[in-house]
Amino acid sequence: MLLENKVAIITGGTRGIGRAIARRFAVEGCHIAFCGRSRSPQMIAVEEELEHPGVKVKGYAVDVTILPDCQQFVEKVLEEFGHLDILVNNAGITDDAAIKRMTEAQWDNVINNDLKSVFCMTKAVQPTMWKQGFGSIVNISSVVGIGGNVNQANYAAAKAGIIGFTKTAVKEFGSRNIRMNVVAPGFIATEMTGEISEQLKNYWQTRIPLRRPGTPEEVANACLYYASELGSYCTGDVMHLCGGMEDA
Ligand code: NDP
């Protein structure tokens, strides 16, 4: 198993891509601490689905836009799991509008949830990883942060910001054997993209050479590569996981 007895924090593990990452890591023997904003029925369902002998799985209600809450979350995980090896910054939202109609609240909401959250959680795990001299952090960006997308200026800015943040962090953390990599998915079939109209889905699919959306499991496989020793010489990578999508 690739992650036997490792401990991973996965933000936004209650559904979609985060849930698939938690599932994939658990199959590899990893103990999972995941979060969502509340202790929802979905959170309990993930705990029940993934917990099995030899693998501890626990959901925490944490808002990853608030630094002290992230720091408390990491402290609790260390108390309850004993150590920490991996962080996957997956939590994110969309709140779309054209720039001319986008409100300040929409801008702040997405920048906080998609970009500030990565800063908060990285800052919360950094002292532990620094002290122990290892750690692997995977950040979920998006091809929209690379090529832009109409009505998503806030989301594109946040997801591009994750890449700049990562490129800087690898320079600050590399000497302590803390790796950080980015997975930038294209169009992945989850609840988030389920809200997109059929017309828009068709338009996107004409731009994907593989002619299909990706699956959360395919994103999880990429995260496994970077989180595990398979990716031991990778840091600062940006993997475009998009079926060959144009502009990505
Ligand atoms: P979903 O909307 O299905 O899930 C989002 C997750 O993030 C939920 O578990 C939600 O938990 C959690 N979350 C959101 N905000 C917070 C917060 N402030 N604190 C804690 N948890 C939070 O999204 P996806 O699975 O589709 O996307 C996951 C990631 O992948 C996101 O970063 C997204 O931008 C990115 N991505 C997705 C693509 C796609 O096509 N789906 C493409 C490219 C990137 P809860 O609601 O329980 O609080």
C-alpha cells in the first residue's frame, strides 16, 4: 500500500473530488482527517463509508477561511491521530458573474474560500512539517486559473493565486523536505459542475479532445501520486488534468 499508516488532512472531503481523494487514500492504508463547514449527514456518511479496520477516518466541522480555526483543527488532528504527513487543499466554491455584474461580496467569497483557505491551512500545518522535516501538500487549482473563463474572474484569480502561492512555498519549504504540488483539473463531473447548463457542458466537451468530463477518481489518482513516495522528486509541479482541454 502506498500510504500505509500515513495521516492526511483533506479539506472539503464531504463530497465530490475531496470525497474521492479520501476514498482513494484510505484504500492505500492512509488515516483520514477531513473537513466541511458543518457536521452534515454527508460528513457522517463519509466516515461510515471509509472507516475500516486499520484505517481511522474522522470528519471535522471547520471553516478553512479562518486561520485560528485551521490551527485548532491541526492541533486536534495531531492529538487524535498522533502525527501528520499529508495535506490536500481541496475545499473550494464558485460564485459566478461577469465582472461588470460581480459584487464585492462575490469576489471576496471566492477569494476567501478558494485562495485564503490554502494560505490558512498551509500556515497551520507548516510548523509540524517543518519540525519533522517532511510533508507533502497537494493544492487543487483549476485549468480556469491558467486559461481564464468567462463569468469566473474571481475563481480564475483564486485558482491562479494558488499556483503563485505554491511556486513560492516550494522555495521556502524545500530545504525541509516539504513538497507542494498543484493539480489543476479541467471539467470534472461533480455537484459543482452539475449546476452548469447542458448547453455549456456541450460547449466545453467540444473543447476536450478526450470528449468526456474527468471523474473525481481520476483527480484522486493524481493526488495520490504527489502525496505518496511515487512523487518524491516532485515539488512545484502544476499538473493539467483536463483531457487535453484547449487553453489549459
Ligand atoms: P464540491 O462543491 O462538490 O465540494 C466542495 C467541498 O468543499 C465540500 O466538501 C465543501 O464542504 C467544502 N468547502 C467549501 N468551502 C469550505 C470552507 N470554507 N471550509 C471547509 N470546507 C469547505 O466541489 P468539487 O468536489 O467539484 O471541487 C473540489 C475542488 O476541486 C474545488 O477546489 C474546486 O474548485 C476544484 N475543481 C473542481 C472542478 C470540477 O469540475 N468539479 C474542476 C477544477 C477544479 P461543505 O459543503 O460540507 O461545507
